[in-house]
Amino acid sequence: METQKVIATLNNLLETTNDGASGFRACAEDVKNPQLKTIFQAAAARCEEGAAELEDTIIDLGGEPASSGTASGTLHRAWTNIISTISGMDEGAVLAECERGKDFAKRTYESALQEDLPPEVKSIVRRQYQGVKDNRDRIRELRERATPAGNS
């Protein structure tokens, strides 16, 4: 795969990861439950670590890291929607919105893994994908506990 396409793929992941960090930070600010606040803060920190790793990789490849959230905003703005709508929502609804955002991130990483990336880059993407799945599964489990049966 040509280097510019690899950089574009990584920038797409970087934008998605930055959206995730912003979304989790917004959730942490608005929830009242201290346990959820801590979980969201930790998830935001993991996203920020992943973003830093992607930025370093993009620079190593000679590229310029994306400086904002998702450029493909017309396709999906789950995290932006979270930021603008969570205020006043109950825990189950906030968790459901976070889960939607992580589902989008999961699909973005799955798409990147289908590309012909250099082995060292694919290894980074695969490891980060596992982190995205772990975050999504953690959020889903919390949402299922917070949402009464039949309301999910």
C-alpha cells in the first residue's frame, strides 16, 4: 500500500480516536455516578494514548497528523451527538450513546484492518482495535446492568 494511503487510513483512525476521547470526557463530566465518571475518564485516557501512538506513527511515515475529530462528519457523528445530548440523560442512556460511539469506532478499525497495511502498522491497528472492542464491551456490560430488561 502506498505511504500516503497508509497515512490517510491512520489519520481516519486518529480522528475517530480523538472523537472517542472527547466523547468519553463529555460523559465523565456529565454523569453523577463516581464509578462511571472514573470509567469514562480512564476510557478517555486510553483513547488519548492511542491517539498519541497514531500521531507518532503518522509522523514516522512522513505524514501530518489530523488535528481535529472526524472529517467524515456527514457519515457519522456519534461522539459529537453524545457531547451535545448527554446533559440530563440518565446513566443507561449515556451508556447507550457511548456504546453507539464505540460501535462506530469498532467498524472504523475493522475497515482499516481490511487494508493492505505494512506489518508494523497493522500490528498497531490490531492492538488498538482490541482496546476499542474491550472499551465497547465494558460499556455494553455497564449499559445492560443500568438498563432494565426490554428497554435496550
